[in-house]
Amino acid sequence: MLWDDEYFYFAAELIEDQIWATLTERESVIFYDNDFEIFIDPDGDTHQYYEFEINALNTVWDLMLVKPYRDGGPPVNAWDIYGLKTAVHIDGELNRPDAKNRKWSVEVAMPWTSLRECAAESRPPIKGEFWRVNFSRVEWQTEVQEGEYRKVINPSTGTSYPEDNWVWSPMGIINMHYPELWGYVVFADEEGPESFEITADERIKWELRRLYYRERNYFEIHGEFTTNVRLLMGDESWSILPKIETTSSLFQISAPSSDEKVIFCIREDGKLWKE
């Protein structure tokens, strides 16, 4: 990853001896092919984040998620990264099982003029700030039939086996649409910063997120939200003293920031913000 005043740059090498792709139309569901994917949440609120997918044919799918699918989605396929630049290099031959295939690589340049749309203060990042980012690689089990790559069929289901997934920042679940579990990308220059530690405020946000999970689980069982803080927190050690407000279908959990100058809030659809 690199950055300058105009673009956020990405490059990746995908080593494999089966280099294939079939999708040529932009906005296709690219992960039906082997692909490389980029996920970006500029302000870390888990809403209004970006997804980008590219295959070995340099076909792309770029979209914005209003909110994660678990919180009601939906994806906005009409959203485009205007000014996007992409390139693919193949070390071997595409769709040729008999070729000496080694790897394929991708280069992507995303302009801040598009990425700033969902960023804090609608601007590019500045030195020292961080965005939440993750990468995913999708790869399908394939075999060669009649000189072509074809997905391996599971005889018990009559359909192809599920795809395999790799990520850059481990998430603990096979679901990219948990932005709160993505990595931290800190924007630095030649003077640094050289290292990063999760801030006290980020830890407060994570504790609010844990309570969000538990409040939602409580609703699944009881059909209502609870204002019982101790019930949700249990006997574990916490750094916050949260406040919970509920209605029949909504909730909001809040806690002060580490310097007590602002209040962090999270609501039933997972959006987390400060006020």
C-alpha cells in the first residue's frame, strides 16, 4: 500500500499455477471467479464502506455498502470509483492449463476524490490518521476437463465446492462484512509514524461493539431489548460504564471517550459514532 495527494495505491501478487477468469462485464459478481478484493471503511463506523473486486481479466466490481448485510444492507452497485486505475499482469497464460503458470498480480489506484465520500469530514486522510481496511483472496477448486479449467463438483450436492478465502487481517469468521474486525492502516510519510498501538478510544468502541452483539443476541431470545447493563456485561472486566436506552425496536448504548470530551454511541443497526 502507498498513498499520495491523489490516490490510495494497492498491489498484490497471487501465486498459483491455475490462472483463469471468465467474467468480462463490469459489476459482475467477480468472486464467482478467483479474485482479489479490497474493503475500506474510512471512518470506522461500519456503515458506508467500500468493496472492490478484480479478476485476472482485469474486470472489476466496485460498490458501496450502506451497512453490513447483517444489519440490513443494502449494497449500492451503482456506486463507482470515478478515476479508478487498474492493471493486471499474468506470469504465465490465462485460461491455459498446459502453460507454465506462476502467478498473477494486480495494481490498483483509487482516487481520494471518490474515497473521501464516506470519510470523516469528507476529506482524504492526513498523516497519523488510520482507516479500517482488509483484503480478501477467493480461490475455487478447479480441475482440467477437455483442456479447460472447470470448478470441481461436490457429488453429494451436485454443485461446486465452496470457495476458499484468505484475508490480510485475520477476522476469526468467514464473512468479510464485519468492518469492525478489519485491520488498521495508518497513513504515514518518510518521517513516520513507524508503529501503531490501538488507542484507548478504539478499545472503548470495541467494548460498545461487544455490548451491541449481546443486546442483539438478547433480542433474538426474548423478543425485546434490555436496559440491564449488568446482565449484558456479566462478570467480565470492562473499562466503560455504559448507558443503555431502548424502545420496542431500537436501542442505543453510549459511553464517554477516554478524555471524557465526547460520547461514543452505538445503535441497533451497528452504526457507531461520537457526539
